[in-house]
Amino acid sequence: MKFNSFLLCTLLSFGAIAQNATKTSTNSKPKLVVGIMVDQMRWDYINKFKAYFGSNGFLRLVNEGSTCDFTMIPYVPTVTAVGHASVYTGSVPAMNGITGNNWFDNYAQKSVYCVEDNSVNSVGIENSAAGKMSPANLWTTTIGDLVTANSAIGSIPLLGLAVIQAKMGGKMG
């Protein structure tokens, strides 16, 4: 019994030493955060097609950035809005509030688009439904919110689809 206790303590201490030895901490903030999502692209395609990437383009992002390997989708449906909201909030639909591209609002008794927000007007398209979109339907913060909170510049989502822009930029962006 004493030997088993000794062995257990030894293994635990080696684990603690190994964790402390490899732990690196930097207080520097990144100058740029780039998030790229490709609909219908499995996580293993990055390595499968790596040979075709240019060294100063996508390959540089892969080698110097972060990728999510062995990913799993723990929710249904796997539609664009749900996927982007889950990735950029780090939570599932039950937590972030985006349960589909569209859903039925029982209180309003109508179908709602995931980034629909009739309380806002975008500059230049005041009288258009295209200008009435925001991340108001998100219940959680996003990567964009964290960048905005920790940066003098803030978050600037640069994509054409409002469903993606509203979620990437977050509520503070």
C-alpha cells in the first residue's frame, strides 16, 4: 500500500513539474486577430491540402497561427449562423441564442432572421431591411468583444455576409 501511495505521489509530481516546465507566459497582445471559417470544410482538410498553400499566404496563417484540430460539432442544425455563432462565442446554441439561420419567435408570432434587429439603422441604407441587422440576438460575448475590450482599435469584421459580420464583431465592436 505504501509503495502504491509513493508511486502515485511520484507520478503526480512529475506531472506537475512537466506542466510547469512547458508553461510559457507572454503578456504581449496580438496586433491582429484573423478568424477564417470555411463552410463545409472539415478540420483535417487544412493538412490534406497544405502542400497547395502559398508560403506567404494561407500557409503562413496556418504555421504561425492557431487551428482547431479534431473538432466536433455538438449541436444540430449545422447551418451557417449556428456554426459561426458557436465558433465566435465559444458556446453551443443553447448558450449563445443562435439556434438557426431563422426561427419562429413565439412572442412576436413571426419568423426572425438570426441577425434581424428592427431597432437599428445602418448608415447609407436607412430605409432598407438590409440595414436592420445587429448581434442583438446573441446572448453571449464574442471574440470580437474580447478584442474590443482589450484593444485601442477594436474589432472590425470584414465580410460581406451580415450573418457573419454581426457575430464576429460582437456587441461591443
